[in-house]
Amino acid sequence: MKKVAAILVSVFFMSSVFAISYKNNTYQKLADEYAKKAEVALDAGQYDDAVDYSKKAEENAELSKAYIQMMMARQEAEDAIKLAKTQIAWAEQVDAPNTFPMAYTSATENLQNAETSFNGEDWAKATEYAKASMAALDGVKEVTPLPALYIVRPWAETKDCYWNISGRPYIYNNPLLWENLYQANKSKMPKPEDPNLIHPGMKMTIPSLTGEYRSGTYDPKKTYGTYGE
């Protein structure tokens, strides 16, 4: 009889702990029914039946526990994937595919792996991949891309020449790289053979040297990052 009582306590305990969100499942219903039958049989002195019913109650309670844990793991994976998708959508809004291409690629690849694992009902792996997707975007932020064009201004105001322009942080941060600007723009010059003859108003193309993303025309009112950083 002590064994029966212990099993019944175990059944009710597991029901209270694991049946918070998914307790209304078939296994738990059976566990509850068998537990009640065990109590009735115990009160009637039908000890063999009480033991049998209590064992069935315990078996179904264990199945209910496994089911609840599975559903909770599934829900965690589903929630993590939703969050990862939200993060990626935000990253796309701030142009991360261009400004943070490696982080964005890692995030999308991990999300794809998360969805594949989810479809394969590997909830733990799906959650792991989804969290990795979000972690990949930790350093992503909205930034102003380096300019792709520059409009030459008067020498008296800015000392604009290939050397000086190349040395500015948002161009190449190194005046020694000036020839890259010259080669990309000499066809626009009245005397292509003379790199000193650039004129105010000339729209200068700034070629990408290391695959850095550049977009738009330089705007002195904007804050740019530094080339190479």
C-alpha cells in the first residue's frame, strides 16, 4: 500500500510540474483517470487492482512528461526562429547585406539550418542554430557607407587634389593611393595625361579597392567611417 501511495504522489507531482502549458494531452488524461481508479480500488481494498492502475497512471504520466518536454522544446525552437527572422529583417533594413556581409551571410545560413532542423523535428538543434543566427548579428549596426562618388571643390576651400582626397579617412585614408583615383577618373579630365588638372564640380568616382561597400555621393554633413577599419 505504501508503494501505491508513493506512485500516486509521484503522478500528481509530475502533473503539477510539467503540465503547465500542455497538460491537456491524452497521456495526462489517462494518467489522471488511472490515478483516480487506483484511489477507488485502494479504498475498496482491491490492492492488486490499485497497484495495476497506479502503474498505468505512472506510465502515462511519464509519457505526458515526455510529450510536454517535447512540446516545450518545439515551442522554444519556434520562438527562437521567429526572433532570428525578426533580427535578419532588421539587418536587411539597415543594409547589412552590404555593410556587414559576413555577419549577414552567417546569420542567414544559421537560420536556414535552424529551419531544416525544425522540419526534421530536431528542436534542440533548431534552437541552437537560431541562437547562432542572432549572435552573428550582434555587431551589426546602422552605418553610413563610404562614398562612391566625390564632387571636387575649389582648391582655396578644401585643397582638393588626388593626393589630398585619397588621404581623407572616408576615401582611402592614405594619400599614397591617389593613383587609384586618377586611373578611375582621368577620362573625365580635360588633359588626362596631367593628374594635377582636376576642376571644381568634377564628379569623381571612388573605386573599391578591397571589396569595401561604397554608395552615394560624399556629403560633408554626414559622418563616415574610416577606410580599412
